[in-house]
Amino acid sequence: PVRKGDLVVIVSGSGETIPSKMTAEIARNIGAKLVSITANKESPVAQFADISIVLNATCQENERSELAPLGTLFEASAWLLLDSIVAELMHAKNETEESMRKRHATLE
């Protein structure tokens, strides 16, 4: 369970889905720190966040390439960003995949 002082990371291209908004609100009410990763800097999730990382990966249907349909561009960008952060943190904190798994939670 999320507790006061925990870090909650929400990844949502639009930043407007009901589960992401609910998670952001719950995290803030508990007193957790909130980081959003989104393509929409004006979204409710970005506004709730203590830190918002905005990826320049459009989510608008009329702006997407046929080579990156739906949310592919945002999802791939977020995946690369998060994998690089996790790898760096594991190295800096001398963590293993198993030690991190014990504290990992998926809320959606």
C-alpha cells in the first residue's frame, strides 16, 4: 500500500484517464510524492504532480504518424525514459531486480 512520503509515478499520455486521475488524487490525499509522465502538460494528472515530466510525444489522433499509431510514440518514449532511470538507480543504490520487486506496486 502507498503511504505518506512514498513516491507514486503515474504514466499517462493524456493525463486525463479516470484511473490516472483517481490514483493522483489518492496519492496526494495520503501525502505521497507524485511524479507524472505525460504528453499533456495541462492535464489534471500533471497539475496534481509535484514533478511533471512532459514527453514531446503527441497523443492527438490528427498529429500521429501512420508508423506510430495510437499511443505508440508516447509509450515507447516513456518506456525508454523509465528503463534508463531504473538502470541508473539500480547502479547508484546497489539494488537488484529482486530487491526492487519487493517494493514495486502496480495500481492500474
